Amino acid sequence: MAAARICPGSVLHVGSSIADTEDSYWADAKELGVLPSYPTKVLIGHRKAVCMARFTPDSQRVLTASYDHTARIFDAQSGVCERTFDGHAGTVHWAAASPDSAKVVTASADRTAMIFDVATGLCERTLEGHRGEIYMAVFSADGSRVLTASGDRGSRLFSVATGKCEQRFAGHTQAVSMATFSPDGTRVLTASHDCHARLFAVETGACEQVFKGHSGHVYMAAFSPDARKVLTASSDKTAKLFDIETGECERAFGNHAASVYMASFSMDASQVLTACADGFATLFDAATGATVRTFLGSVNRALHTAAFSPDGHRVLTASDDRCVRIFLADTGECESTFEGLGDHVYTAVWSPDSRLVLTASDDTTAKLFSAEPA
């Protein structure tokens, strides 16, 4: 049986990758035609796999979450661990910093989220009430609230100041894999294993729209930059584009041979990028649904991440072949391959200036790589 995977911000799903061997890795690297580069910084301290890693909003630090029940924060320049946030009794699936980078919220399998002070490392609030694992927790744009997504089929809104639940978003019939605020902060978008995504009003908790059409788990959902569309990714081998006001599916992005774990918009929303368990990232025309380009992110291994660089010129992929790759968005050429990772790379993200790539993998570390062309 394939090993369980964690897709960023989502519940456990089963990847379709083939077991790695050293010989098969180098055969794949040769086929992809790019010699590997190695990390510039290795962020150590966790005792088990690192589920995710991300930059803080000020770009000065790196925040990690781990199966070892802790989150950590590292100096991005030196790689030194500055704080360990502990107190959870289960895997920390997710960690996010407040907009001012002064606080950290963690989401855990122990059914709680915790808010920590970055300066002291102390827990200020424990957010309780969920009856299942919490897979994701994020701050609102003003830092006054925390939004959670849980295996108990619900999403909740908590006050940072008091730790009390201010709103519940209900209606899903299976686990909620992720939740996010709309750009203006007035709505919440959720994705669930019940094959649906839902749109809620923040202040009333009322469900304003149900996005139907998928026949498998919906791993993630995202707003378009203008908040007029919703993009979803599903185990039914498709990504879909919905009109936010009517709830109608306007476009289905197919041509995938396996589950689609991630989908994202380009900055101008003219293109859609997907990451698939078949090892390919695919670029689509958002207006027509036509395939623009495919990127071979992995040979016969699941692809967990596909992301545009902040400037939109490159595409980043991360997979189960121990590699992260950068492609030129306009040609599909593989520009860089990063090696020195664990068997499974769970997440990979760009730095805000597109100069670094940050990874999280099952070898207990997060790593920083230079994204500058060789």
C-alpha cells in the first residue's frame, strides 16, 4: 500500500508514487536532463518529518510544523532555530505567522490550535472546541482572528484576544481539508472530502454558495485575485473553475491521469497551474480550459506542489522523487533541480523575492536553496 501523504493544508491522502531507490533517482535525474544543486541552509532540530515550512510575512524567518508535535521558527539568514513552540499532544499539521510576524498559530492532530508569542515562545491561547484533528489555521488580514479547518466536518473562527470561538461554518458532511479568507476578509471558503467547496459569510456564518461538480475529495479551493471565481483541486483527476455568485462550474481542467493535489491562479488570473499525482504540473488557459504546457516534475512519482514564482516567470514543483525543480513558465524548460532531500518532499515554496526556495520533507529538516539560475 502507498504511504500516506500530507498535502499542504489538507487531510491525509494517499499518493501514487513508486518506492524510491538510489539507482532509480539518478536514472530519473538523467532523463530530466538537469544536474542537481544542493541546499544553502539546512534547518535542523525536529525529531520527525516536517509537514510544512513557510516564510514569515516579513521574510526574515522560516516557520515549520512537524510530526514531532512541535513547530519551530528559524532565522532565514543564519538557519539558527530561535524558538520551539511546544505543548501539543499530536502532530502539528500547520503553522502560520500573524501579519506582523509577532505571533504564530499552530494546528494539531490533538484537536486544538495554539497561539504563541514569537518573542517569548510562550503559548498565549489554546483554541478549543473542534472534535476532530485540525488541519489548518490561519490569521485574518488584521491579525485579530484565526480561521481553522478540521476533520470534524467544520471550520471555526476564533478571537486572538480571548481565544473564544466567534463563528462556526457548518454544512460539510466529511472532513474539511482547508479554509481561507476572501481577499477583503468578508467571506470564508472551505474545501471538503464530501466533494464540495462552500462559501460562507464571516459575520453571520451563513453558507452563501455550494460549489458542486466534483466526484472525489476536494483537497483545496482558492479565490481568484479579484474574488469573482473559485478554483478547486480534486481526487477525481480534475481542477474546476466556478463563478462565485452563481456557483456554476465554468471550466473543468482535465488531462490528468491521477488526483490533482493543488491548483493556483497566475497573478493576472489568465492561467491555472495544477499539481498531479501522475508527476506532471500542467498549465491551462483559464478562459478556454486548453492545455498550454506540461512540466515533468517527476518520473512515476506523486507531485505535491506546483507554484508560480512571485514574478510569474517560473514554476516550482516538489515530489516524491527527493527532488524539487524549477521550470521556465514560457518554455517549459527545466532550469534547476534541487537534491539532498528526504524521500518525500511535502511542501516547497518561493521566497517573496523569488531568490530562494524553501522545502519541508520527511528527513526531519527544512532546507533553503538558491533559486538563482546556475
